[in-house]
Amino acid sequence: MEELIEELIMILEDDSIPKNVRIKIETAIAALKQEDIELSIRANKALQQLDDLSDDPNIPSYIRPQLWNILSQLETR
């Protein structure tokens, strides 16, 4: 789970990411860090936030594959 959080943080560090996208990614990171909640529930909360982003036209095209990779890893948890 930590490596997924690190990947999301790396995306956040990109200055070309719009504010609305940043907010969703930050919310997903917060959900993944809630250690008092079961892993599958944390993954599901993060998926809900990130799933909409894969179709967001404001996301730079080079970020999409990274998001798809993170989404697929979350779906297997």
C-alpha cells in the first residue's frame, strides 16, 4: 500500500496537475493512510476517488497510464 501512496504523491508533485485532480488524489491518499480501517475498504474508498480521474480531460495524457496502473493495483486488493 505504501508504494501506491508514493506513486500518488509523485503525481501530486507534478505542477501541471489541476487543483480539482489534486484534491481527489489527496483524498485517495488520506483514505489509504487510514490504518484503523480494513485494507479492502481503504482500497475501495481510494478507487472511488481515482476512478473518475481516468476519464478527466484535465489530466495530462502522460499521467493517465500511471493512474490506470494504480487503479488496477487497488482493484486486486
